[in-house]
Amino acid sequence: MSSDEYDFSAFIPGLSPTDAHQVYQLARSVFVNALRDALRDCTETQEQYYAAVSGKGLVLRVLHLISAGYGGAPKFNVPELAPPLWQAVLSNYVTFDEGQQVHVMTEKGRGVLTRWYELVEPIKDHPRFAPLWAEVTD
């Protein structure tokens, strides 16, 4: 579930789901602008943020491939993805669907991937973060 599909009114009593979502979008916009400014102005902040969002790069790649429909494709079944796939299974991000004979993402895995997209997509063109974005999404 992406943030665009989430009902934020439970967290902001008295607001309709539409109004609560608008509050979320405004807060997100403020966050993205502040993040871009901080990353532009401070190398130390770049490195700290990079460390925070890059730690599970190949696990995120596995999640991204499953979300894009490659869970049973040759692109997915390569030796370098076996360890991060196992890590994703152990973390309860992924499970194996016996009926379809493919790996599928759990709700927990979808949440992890959605949060990562939300934290990195706004800065995916930044020179420090573009390679990470490409590693996960290409």
C-alpha cells in the first residue's frame, strides 16, 4: 500500500480522509524540500542519509523485482540475488507461493519497499544517490 492509498484520518482526528491526506502531502513536501536542501549543503548529511537508506540494497532489489512482476523470471533467478532473497525470506518480507511457484512480497515487505521509495525517489537524481536508485530499480 502506497501512502497515496492510506487513510491518514485515523492519525489526525476530526479531519476527513481527503483533508488528512492533504496534510500528509504538505508535510511530505516540506520534508522533501528540507532533505534536498540538506543534501545539497552538507556532505556529512549526504553520507549519514546514504548509510541509512543503502543498508539493504540487494534485499530492496529483490523486493523491487517481485513488485514489478519478475518473481519467477530469469532476471530474478540469478546467483547474486540468492543471499538477499534468503535474507528477505528470513525477515518476513517475502514468502513462497506454492500454488504459483513464485516468491511474493508480504505486507511487511511492501511496507519496507514503499518507505524506501518514499525516502529515496525524491533524490534519485542526486549524484550520491543515483547509483543506489539504479541498483535497486534497474
